[in-house]
Amino acid sequence: MNILVIGNGAREQALAWSILKDNRVQKLYLASGNGGTRELGAIAENIPIKPTDIDALVKFAKEKKIDLTIVGPEQPLELGIANRFEAQGLNIIAPTQEAAQLETSKAFAKAFMRRHNIPTASFVTFTNHHDARTYIERQPTFPIVIKASGLAAGKGVVIAMHKGDALETIHAIFEKRLFGEAGKEIIIEEFMQGEEASVFIITDGTDYKLFPSAQDHKRIGEGDIGKNTGGMGAYAPAPIVTPSVMQKVESRIIQPTLRAMREEGTPYRGFLYIGLMINNGEPKVVEFNARLGDPETQVILPLLKTNFLDLLIATNEGRLNQIDMAVADKVAATVVIASKGYPDNYTVGKVITGQCHFELACYTDVRDDVMIFHAGTKFENGKLYTNGGRVLSVTAVADTLEESLKQCYEAVAQIHFEGAYFRRDIGWRALKKNTVQV
Ligand code: AMP
Ligand code: GLY
């Protein structure tokens, strides 16, 4: 089989790595991939096509007789990559442009959840400054949450602690285009208390399979302070997602969502990421993403015992009900190494030295492993260079979270480049829970 993976982060490296465990793959292309692709072996190749260049991707997939395409990031989904591929008879694991609105339009997602009684924060939608201001003036309590409706690379959310902050925020959105086009429409919603976690599924539109739950670390600073990033580390499973919580997520969120998407004529196929707030065992949706998460993918895929390519093929053929999903009874953690200055300005082109290759032995039942998934890296003239904000994602699988984190940090200590930054406290919430329990 010939496979095309779209994207260039550590998530896409983890997708490619998982697919390549199956020896039916003859060729795997990454558009546009990164410096870690050579670690995937001779059958993997980067192609210089941007994930947003849908015309070129369609042309490439036809020319190279790609049997299956997998999409990592959200931008191609918003551009309708699934519609375009399907119109040409090309197989792709991705929701259509209409179905991807669960992520690409928060106004759509919130209205959908309201229509179908899916638990989420109560909200109001605004398209002009005056109405939003009048609404905020009338609010008796703060904080409230102000969000851009459109895609904003994870940066379109402000938690306004006081009325003054809220008024300043909407002024910046409507008068100074704080969120650009994404902020033409905004959502103001109730602030939810609780702890966040994420649940991921793959679905063929009718049936679905659950991946392990995960917890991300969005802030740049230790102790979850400072600016939001794409994610600085993660672990799976998330202890807060107990079997009882997972059961509620399935019956109150996943099943009604898939059913309603079918009934509304926009069946949802592909990966779905359900960002949750869990308070006293009650889950509510913070957001949907129409894809897998990064860095969560780097912890959920290494736990999978089911053949990942089989799962993708069954999804494509609409027969997920025939697949047994098996997940290892282990814990995976990942630590992201970023360039100094990320998520603001940073420089690229620093030489990376040390142990930066994938553990090709992969994960087996009998030994614990470390995998180094590349993100912002570039391989040139025999050397590896930094080429982005998030540079590497170092994953370990072990029996306990403590052990997997220990292995991650031991591996991280062997990787060097000027200005390398990583959080030393990945997993702190779950570790605190373990301490409380004993
Ligand atoms: P989102 O892009 O919608 O996932 O929001 C980004 C982050 O803002 C989330 O991961 C939460 O930490 C926080 N957040 C968003 N909505 C709410 C809410 N209604 N209540 C509390 N925190 C929220
Ligand atoms: N880790 C958050 C995301 O992928 O959106």
C-alpha cells in the first residue's frame, strides 16, 4: 500500500511510525514531514507540498496511486480536503469540510451541542461590539470566557476575570481585530470549574473506537503558568477519566454527537478529539477538534496494541465494528523540547546533537521503550537542525507514570541544542493524585 500522511509535526511522525509497523506499506510519504522522516526508514519520504495546498496534494495522490491519506492538522480540513479527495475517488481519513465545523466554527459546535443537549458551558454568540458589550455589562459574576469562533491556532480564548478585562477583550477583538478573521464572530460562555482531559475516537460515521484518554500541558511555564502553546507534554491514560467518566462521555457526548451528525446530513468520519472539563465526575465539552491532538497522539498511539493500519482501513471501508480495539495496560508520557522563546519569537537553525533517533524496536509487551518523535527539525548535509517552535517530542511507555516520566527525562537529558527548553513538571497533576491516594 502507498500511504500519504499530511502534516509536519510530531503528531504526524507518530502517525507514520504507527502505520509503518505494518509491512504491507510499500511507500509512505509525508507532506511535508520534517527532519525525523529518515528515522522512519527507506520507505518513508518527505514531499515538499504544504498541508494547505490541496490542489497539489490531490494531484500527488493521483500520480503516486496513494491508497490511503491521513490528515494530521486542522487547516486542510477547513479547506475541504476530504471533499476534494473523495470527489476524485481517493481514500482519506478526515471529516468533510461540513463535519469539520465541529472544530472550525465554535459557533457551529456550540449551537450543535445546544440542539442535541450535549453537556457544555452555556453560551451566547455575538457578531458586533455593541451587543457583546451590553451583554457583559449585565453579567452578575466573573470570570467569563470569550472565544473567537474561527480557527485561531489555540490562541483564540480569553478568560476574563473581571468586567474590565472582558470589556477590554471585546474592544480588542472588534476594534483591533485581536483574533483577525477568526474573531468576526465570538462566543461568550460560562466559566467551567474542574480539571481538563481529552478523549479521542476514530469513527467511520456509525461505529467508533476509543483511544486512551490523555492530558495535555498547554502552558509554557511549569505549574501551568504563562502563555498557551500547542502543548508542552502529555500522558495517557488520564486518571481523571475514570471508567465511570468515560461511560458518561460515551453515552452523553460521543454517541449523541455521531448520531446527530448523521441525522443532520453531515456524517462525521475520521478522528474526533473531545476536550473535556470534568467536575465531580461530570464531563462537559470544552471543545471539539476534528483531528488528533499534538502532543496527545505521541502518547495514545504507542499504547495501541491493535494494528493501526487495520484500524484506518476498517474506518475507510465503514466496518469499524469488525475491529477489536486493544490497548496496553501501561502508561505513556511525552515531554516536548521547544526552542527558547516559543511560543513567541524564537530562532531556528541550531544544530541538534545527542540521541535523537526513533527507537525502532518500538513498543513491545516485554520491554519499556523510548520514542523520539520529531517536530520542528530539518535534516541537511548530514546534520539535524532545529526548524520550529516545538522541536522534539520524547515519549516513553512504562508500567507507571513515574517510570515513563523518568525514562522521558533521561532521554531528554541526552539531547542538546542551543536554547533547548522543556517543562520539568509534566504529569504533575496525576502524580499529585497518586500521592494523595497512598
Ligand atoms: P479551547 O480553545 O476552547 O479549548 O479553549 C482553550 C482553553 O481555555 C481550554 O483548554 C481551557 O483551559 C480554557 N477554557 C475554554 N473554555 C472554558 C470554559 N468555558 N471554562 C473554563 N475554561 C475554559
Ligand atoms: N494539544 C492540543 C491540540 O492538539 O489541540
